[in-house]
Amino acid sequence: MQNRLNKELQDLTQTSPLHGVQITADANNRLLWTAVVAGPEGTAYQGGKFKLSITFPENYPFKAPQFLFTTKIFHPNITEKGEFCEDMIETKDQWQPTKTVKQVLEKILNIMGQVNTEQALNQKAMELYKSDKGKFEEAVRSETQKYAQ
């Protein structure tokens, strides 16, 4: 497992980093990484920097890591605690040992850029999104400026 983690970390930090994503591994805990995700351009999250913790299980890659926003984010598909729908990022039943952290981070970036109206995890955000997209984007920009700078 350690070789796999090292390889993925090297890929994400040196070989082919994702645009707008910075990864660091915890020096004291090999099973904990932190990602700083820049709000995707052209979205109401643009300009924000969102911290995400990535916690690996002891039996990684046979079991999926846990992804959690530690920076407050206002999004219909992310809980107020920063949790994702595991089906959306494919870390539950769809997880395969061949999947990588990079693939999940790409899905997270996609989620930030579009809303899945079938998977409401933040009811307030979803209701606002459905009723008035302009006000929703205003709220996102306000929260982003407040918490993700």
C-alpha cells in the first residue's frame, strides 16, 4: 500500500498534477493527505481555495479513501459538514482498486462545476438553486469569499 500511495502522491504533485489542486501528505500520518482545491474558473466558486481532507483506510486501495471538505462550502451535493454523496464520487459500491485519488478529485472538480439535482445533500442550497439560480450563485460567492480565502 505504501508504494501505491507514494506513486499516487508523486503523480499528483510532480508527474501530472491536476490544474488547481495542490496535495500534501501529513508528515506524521501516512494515511492522511490534504488537498487545496481552487474553485473552478467560470463558477461561483472561482477565486476560492477549498481544503479537503483525504483519509486512507489501512486496506487501501481495496477500500476507498474518505474525502471531506474541511473548508465550508455551499453546494447542493455536499453536506454542511463537507461530506459527498459516495455514489457521485464513486467511493462506495463502485470503488475498484484500480481507481485513483486523482480520478476522484476530477469528479469533485466536476461536482463543483455542476449540480446534480437528483442528489440533494444540502436542502437549503438545492431549493435556492432550483428556485433562483442567480441568488444561489450570489450565496455561493458570498460564502466562498467568507470561508475560502
